[in-house]
Amino acid sequence: TRPVFLQVAADDEAITREMSDRLSGAASEPKQTVTYDTTHSFDDTGAAADRIDWLLN
């Protein structure tokens, strides 16, 4: 099984928190879900840095 990294936008206007929770619950382990204080556009530099770090490791 491959690791899963889910990034969730706290203020997402397209994907509800319930949808994010369902996706996270359905994902197999190992998984990591991180919520960011951003919108659906994901213009959070921390989220981009976390994504790059996860892909490289």
C-alpha cells in the first residue's frame, strides 16, 4: 500500500468538510491529512512546502 497525503482547505468553497472527512476515512493507511487555513485555490505557501517535502520523502 502506498502512503496517502491529503491536503484540506479549511475554507474550501467547493469541497465541504464532510466530503474531506469521508475521503480521509476511505483512504488506506499509511495516510496523513493536514488542514490549512486557505480556500479551494490553495494559495498557502506552507501547503506547497509540505507537498514538496512529502513527495521528496
